[in-house]
Amino acid sequence: MRKLIFIIVLTLSIAGLQAQESLTSSGGEASGDGGTVSYTVGQVSYSTHTGNSGSVAEGVQQPYEISVVIGIEELGISLLITAYPNPVTDHLILKIADDTSIGKTPWIVSLYDIKGSVIKQLPIVSNETTIEMADLQSAIYFLKVFKEKKEIKSFKIIKNQ
């Protein structure tokens, strides 16, 4: 009788389990006066919740992005620069929102490996630049955007097969 009860309880326990599986590059937990949030890095958002004190995105595949403010303030510009898809398999697209200096002043995008070695370096001549990634191994890379030799923005790029 005890074995039967144990099997029933075990079956009901396993039937009630649910999990979400996702390959992420990092994660953790943050807490403050307003509450606690657990997070992962490397997932794309499918739902964003906004309130008076901020917003939170939940879902799958949120990009990890590093902003460099020093160069932007010195140049007196405010740009929207995006790199997608992240994680990438074949082609990474770098998009710079309407900046009229592209093609007139030197813009460069550089791709670095985790050791800091330059893997690729391309001139940016239009608002949308495609970076070939198919020939690279699965790893974490860093993409840096430069305008007139000043770093504007950096991205952490995850390369999958």
C-alpha cells in the first residue's frame, strides 16, 4: 500500500512539473527597494511591461548590448545603432538610424574575439551593413562601431552554428 501511494504521489508530482529551456550566455538576480528580478542575457524580447518607474522585458532572446557613452557625448550625437540577429548564424546586420555623415566621414565596424584580437574590420558606407559570420566558429564576439576613430557603441555577439 505504501508503494502504491508513493507511485501515485510521484506520478502527480512529475505531471505537474513545467520548465522552460533556453541557452543563454549569462544571468543572475537583481534586487532593490522595488523588488527582485531574475534575468538571463542572450534572449530576444516578446513582451515588454512599462510602468511609472521603468520597464521590464520578458521572453526569449533578449540581446546583450554595451553602450559607450564617452564617445557619443564628445561628438554631440544621439544615434540608434542595432546589431541583429543576436545570436547569429550566418549574417549579422548592423543598422544605424539616419545619420547623414555615413559615407562622408570615416565610419568603421570591428569584430573582436574574446581575447581582444581583431577578426574583421569593415568600412560603414550606408545605414545598413551586413557582416559575414558563417566562416567563424561558435563563440562570443564583440562588435565595436567607430566614427572618426572614436568608439560609439559596442555589442556582445553570440555566434551559433
